[in-house]
Amino acid sequence: MQSILVIDDEKNMRWVLERGLKDCGHRIDTAASGLEGLERAKLHEPDLVILDLKMPGIDGLETLKRLKELYPRLPVVMTTAHGTVETAIEAMKCGAADYIIKPFDLEEMKIVIEKNLAVQELVKEVDYLRSELNLKYNRQNIIGKSEAMEKVFTMIERVADSNATVIVYGESGTGKELVARAIHYNSARREKAYIQVNCAALPETLLESELFGHEKGAFTGATARRPGRFELAHHGTLFLDEIGELSHPMQAKLLRVLQEKSFERVGGIETLKVDVRIVAATNRDLLAAIDSGAFREDLYYRLNVIPIYLPPLRERKEDIPMLIRHFLDKLDVKKRLKHIAPEALQALVNYQWPGNVRELENVIERAVIIAAGDTLTLEHVPFYSRAKASEQQNIICDIPDGGISLEEVEKLLLVKALAKAEGNQTKAAHLLKISRPTLLYRMEKYGLR
Ligand SMILES: Nc1ncnc2c1ncn2[C@@H]1O[C@H](COP(=O)(O)OP(=O)(O)OP(=O)(O)O)[C@@H](O)[C@H]1O
Ligand SMILES: [Mg+2]
């Protein structure tokens, strides 16, 4: 149900509109003057206002201006008598959505209202989608409270509004793409294009036409002119992912664009100028690549204007619990997993995460799928079973060549468990999964008291 506010000094008119529009399923509120209308609008934002132009006190035009100050997006339909159309047009210039001449047919009024309400819905939807997009890619979506991540956040905020080239370094799965997007969506270019290219995904010739576009007939199969990613990213941001994988000829071509901000399409002679902000990323050590001759030093200096380093997850373990919560929120749509068993959390924090945050996300996704109860336990941690197997192997591997008696092994384990439990018998019994009396009995047996 949408709410419509009718502001008109004529009692009759208010009555007609109130009666006539109610059966369209809208909630109708009325006011007899501009001031009263403003008061009502302040109390509760209407979805649409029908406003009479000619009223005693503050007139329709002034009321319109004040309404618009209050709610710039609010659609206001002006009603006006014959002969005052000029004022109605002036009102349109001040932001009125429409006007309708009195006396009007109620059906005509209904059409105008429905049309403007529909437009308003679209405006709200666009606003919503835009804010979602901003939220999605602003720092709230990059999780982390470690010092290293705080540094990354500060860098993103600091560099976003400049046009400087940024290069993001980090192992696979550390969130380089997320940072690139955050830079774009926090910059003044956020309303323009964000275009990305994976430099490792395409063979050289295809990559060239992908980046710079091609003219019709430039090569077999080029049946039409096609703009490249540089052109598409004009006024926006171009994310060059896996930059360390570029071939030498492509490095030379990229260097030229970075230096001159211009290029030609493949098979073309026209030089195109573009305004593009570059964010690059790599999981390679570019300095080592320079040493080995795989990467051009001059290109490195062009790219390395503002470096951002994403540390591997194993070096910021304090972020792991937060990330687990974040992925549970995101992936456990039915909110089934309410708890995390302490041992499971421990195992997740202790793990080395070679695949970084992406691997953690996958582990949580798997847990959400396989867990039957409301708790994430060790059984849902895939590498835990592997680690457990290797631990067990360790114990068995200790068997000396000359063999060992079961009793000796038992004694050894008792000693180890007591040492691990720092002499606490209850804990030692727990570690060996036996009762405390059994532990005491065996300690007695082997003279360990
Ligand atoms: N700090 C973080 N907070 C929340 N999600 C993250 C974070 N870091 C990474 N992710 C998630 O992990 C996954 C991998 O991130 P992303 O693709 O940005 O990594 P990458 O460094 O570009 O990896 P690759 O080098 O393999 O391309 C994505 O789903 C991303 O949303
Ligand atoms: Mg990536």
C-alpha cells in the first residue's frame, strides 16, 4: 500500500480525491494548506504528493520547494486551474513530476498517479541496487581486523580517490580482486565502468585484441570492429589480473599505454586516447621476475606506483574467526550452523591455509552442506582427518627395529599424556580417553606414581 498526500485548500477537492483514490488501494492523507501539508510530510514521508498551486498562505510553488528540500526524490503532481499553466511549467522546473489541469477527470488523475508511482519504484530500486553494490565492495565486505589488514584498509581509502596506478601483491586467494573492486567502488569513478582482464587466461594474440580491440578484417574471424577493454574502461577502472604472466611483447605494448595513455586497435591506424585508472595484481614476486629476465623493469616501475600487500592468511590468524563468521553468514542461508565446537575452531585457526581465504571459504561451504546438526565440529573440517591420520602414523612410526612390547608402548603413552597434561591426572585421563581411576591403576602398575 502506498501513501498519497493531497494538499489542497478546497474542501471539495480533498473529499473527491480521498474518496476516488482510496479504492485504488492507496492510503490517502489530506492537508488544507501548504504548512499543514509540510507538517504531515515531515511526520511521515509520502510516496507521492498531489499539490494545488493556488492556495492562501504559502502557495503551491513554495510548498513544492520546501517539500523537495525535505525529500528530493519525492514525486509531486501539481493541480492547477486553467490560465495558470505557466506557473505549472515553472513548478515542473522546480522539480514537480507532473501537472494536471482542473477540472480533471478522476480516471486521468489515476493514470498520472500510477505512472509516477511506478517511476518512483524504479528510482528506489536503482538507489537500493547502487547502495548494495557500494556495500558489497566497500571495506565492510573485506573482513579483517589484524594490523596487516588495517593497513590495507587505510591504503584503499587513501588511494581510492587518486588516479594513481595501484598494484596488489598477494598469494592466491588472499583477496586481491576484492581489493581492486574496493578501490574502484570507493573512488570518484564508482559510477563508471569496472572492467577486468585476466592476463594469464588468454594466448598472446587474443589478449592483445581483448585489451586494445580490433578493426573489422584485422584477422580471420574479425567480422566487425570490436572495442577492447581499455576503451570499455574509459573514465573507469581497468583491473589487470595476473600481470606477472604477461609475455614480453605484451609487456611492451602495455608499457606504451601506461606511458602515453593511447593505443591503436589491432589492425587499426587511428590512435585512441583513454582515461583509465589501472589496478594490477599478481601472486608473483616481480623483483625476482625482473632478475630472471621474465619481467621488464621499466614496466614494473610504471605499475609499482602504489603497492598494496595482502599477507597470507597464516600470517594473520586473528582474522580467521571473523572470516568463519562472515562466511557462515553468507553461505549458511538457513542459519542452521549456530555453534562452532572449540576443537574445530582451534583446528581451523591452526591450519596453514595454503589456499588462503578462498580455501577457508570452501571449507565453510562444505561444512554448511555436510553438517547435519547445529554445530560445526571437527568431523566437518576436511584437513583435520588428514592431520589426525598423520598424527597416528607418527606414534606407530616410533616402533624401533627390535620391536617393542605393548606394555612398553602403554607406559610410554602414559608418560607422554601426563607430560602433555602437565601432571594433571584428570586431563591426562581425558587425553587417553580413559577414566581417572583407570589412569591411576595403570600409573601404579608401571610405577609412575
Ligand atoms: N578479507 C576477506 N574478507 C572476505 N572475503 C574474502 C577476503 N579475502 C578473500 N575473500 C574471498 O575469498 C575468495 C578469493 O578472493 P580473491 O578472488 O579476491 O583472491 P585473489 O587474491 O584474487 O586470488 P587469485 O590470485 O587466486 O586470483 C573470494 O570469494 C573473496 O570474496
Ligand atoms: Mg584473483
